[in-house]
Amino acid sequence: MRAVAHSQERIVTTSQDSFPLVISGGRVLDPESGFDAVADVGITGGTVSVVSATPLRGEQTIDATGLVVAPGFVDLHSHGQAIPEQRLQALDGVTTALELEAGITPVGAAYARAAAEGRPINYGYSTSWALARMAVLAGAPLDGPPDTVLTHLGVPAWRAEASTAEHARIFEHLSRDLADGALGIGVLAGYAPHLDPAEFVAVAELAAEAGRPAFTHARPLVEADPDVPVDGAEEIARVAGQTGVHLHYCHVNSTSGRQVDRVLGLVERCRMEGAEVTTEAYPYGAGSTAIGAAFLAPEVLARQGIRPDWLVLVGTGERIADAARLAEVRASTPGALALLHFLDEDDPALERALLFEGTAIASDAMPLTWTGGRPDPLTWPLPPGALGHPRGAGTFSRAIRRLYRESGKLTLSEAVARCSLLPAQVLDEAVPALRRKGRLRAGSDADVVVFDPARIADQASYVDGTRPSVGIEHVFVNGTPVVRAGSIVPDALPGKPVRA
């Protein structure tokens, strides 16, 4: 990960008479340059025109006195790509949310659908190795809903060994999507833990050839599954070194658990030897995925020392009583989302994952579970019956609250960098559009968050997973207000595609 420079060079004076939009008198943070001072920000269209030491005149002026003005947060790992989920993320300061770990195929259709419906924040996709396998081996529809990957995770057929012809068809999907602007390849290796390691190498080689990253949910560690053909962390290190691909280690906190020190040590050695491995983490001790996932089988949980009653179904609130009930639910509703409490949130292992060198904050936000029927996507506030993991509403505010304000482990600028600059840098060599995000300087995209550093906090909980964060006063996406005075702007859908 590239170092963050520290200077005051971004601030300038200007003779321009007026700007369409001025954010006035706030504490402006640009984590790339290290700029941190009270200044005015002039915005024209979708671009930051100037950061000025002298007051600017604007056709519209937002008074940010006492507030922080920062680049909008970039979420590399968001499965909640519909309008309601993106509005929750906007209220958490997110201006760009990307679906990279699972991905989708065909990406062209996904981009077209999002553009036709409109999105409040920027969006983008990797191609999906898992969905390509599901289509070829399990008959999953490629014109189905965006959550097709989740609903098919528990179908055993997609995890089978592929014939030479089937393998070719799987890779045709990936190659076509990479040519069509996919941001990389999403590899859910942890959901097919006993697949031939050679296929992972082939996927990595394809990504390397295209000059894009592979975003990987690692296989289980040997401590969790001694029968796995290769330790998940060792595989990432080995494949990165062998192929030269940029491997992004998704949610290193949840796939490492209490083995996080071993995993992070391996990543550090891998980097020192010249391989490119980046990491992300979310500030929660519970994950969420489809109950039919391979690693949630009763016998696998038992080997990890995890009890079935650590699992809670999102849609009903049922806490799984025992192994027999778990097997029953997996058979009847394998695509149902569940919470898995894998780590105490005060466990130091979680903080070490969040504070590891270069780790980006990423939410792993899930699609909402609707218990009362799916409403019109533009309905706001969310009607009763919208359920989800709190990380979909509170990840970034929670990270700043815990790592900056409460613990002081990071400065405010460092905390903001982990939410904005660092995730943008994961992609900006392969995807030039990201070079204009995660920064707040002349020429950057006008994706801006204005927040109160004394109040910013998550409010979502495991009981109320869709309660919006507080302290986020204004959010601009491509220069258009999406959050104004802490509330969603109902008709604002200015999100644009991020494409390689």
C-alpha cells in the first residue's frame, strides 16, 4: 500500500468570482496530501474546483463551521446494491459502494440495470467466479435477481469439479466480463473449500493478465478445517507470489478470527517479498451469510468450536437451537441469511485486524431481508420489516467512533483515510476512475461527506440493523446532495458507474 503524504500544499487562493456550490468554513481533510485545516471547498458540477484558504462565494453555500469536510467513503465490499441499502450507506458517509467479493455476471447487464433504475451513490462490480460456476454447473439464472449468488450458495452442485468443457465455459464468462469493464474477479473460495487449488491459480492468472485484482473470500484456515486442501491464508500468499496478481484479502477479521496474528504476519511477509496483497476489515464480531454456506455445516462448526446457537436467522430472529435444527434449516431454506457471532467485539484480535498496516474499512453489507414484502425501492423512510446486519448501516461511523474518538488509536485523518483513500488505492492502479475518489483536492470527484467528529456514531444493532448512523450532516455524490442536514434527499439518484 502506498504511503500517505503529509503536506499543506493542496490549499490555494483563487480569484474566481463564484462557484455553483461552496462548503464553507469546515475542517477540510485530504488524507492523500495530509492537508488538515479550516478552508472552503468550491464545487463545479461533479468536480472539486478548489480548496481555498480565503472565503469563496457560492450560488449555494453550506456552512460547515465546526464540522469535518472529507472525501466520501469508498466501500469495496457491499452486497447491498439496491436503492434502500445504498441510502443506508449514504447516511453512513459512503459515496461509492462496490460489489467485488462475490461479484456478478454478466456485468454489462448489472451496470445497465443500475443505470436504468438510478442509484443514490456510485456503484461497480467485479465478475463473479462463483456465479459463473453456479450457471454452468447448477443451472443458476444469469438474468435473475442480484442476490442469485447468495440464494445458490447452499446448492452443492456448483462446488463440484468441472470438466474441461465446463471449465472453459466458466472462464468464458469471466473473460467476457473483464473485457466489459469488470473491476476484477470475485472469488468465493471459502464457499467451495475443497475445490482443486489449481482452479484458484487459473483464476488469478486470468486476473493478472487483465491487470485487475482478484477479491478473495479465503478458504478456511487449517485450524478451522484440517481437511482443507490448502490453508486459506497460505493459498493467498502463495498464489500472489506465483502469479503476480494483486490479491485483495476480503474481511480478514472474519475469516481469520483468533488466528488473525498468524494471518497478518503471513500477509506482511508476503508484502516484504514483493507480492501485492491488500486487506480489509469490518468493526463487528458477527458475520452474515446464507445459512446453506459450506462452512456453516454442523460438523464444520463443531470443528471450529462454534455452537449452532451462535447463529441467528435474520428474517425470523430464531436462534438455532442445535445441530439437528441447523441441518433442518439448511435443507429447507439454504439461501436464508443468518448472523454468526464468531468473535467478542471487545476481543483485541478484532482491533488488530482493523489497525493492520494498510487495512481498508469495508462493510460486507448484505441485501436487506424484507419480512413484509418488498416495497417500492424509492420508499423512504424504510417501512417496517426491513431487517439486516448492522454493518450495512453503521460500519464507517462505527470505525471512526471506535478507532478515533473513543480509543485514540488513529488520528481523525488516519481514520478517514481507512474509509476513503486506502480503499480507493486498492483499485486505482487498475481502475483510473478511483484516482479521483478518496481524495479532496482540485480535480477530484465531488464525492464529499460533512460530519460532526464529536457526534459521528453508529446506531444500528443486532436487534435493529437498519437504524441509520448519526453525525453525518451532508453527503454529496458527484456534486449532488444525497444527504442534507442528516436526512435523505428523496429524489436524489446521482450515482454513476465505476468501470475499468
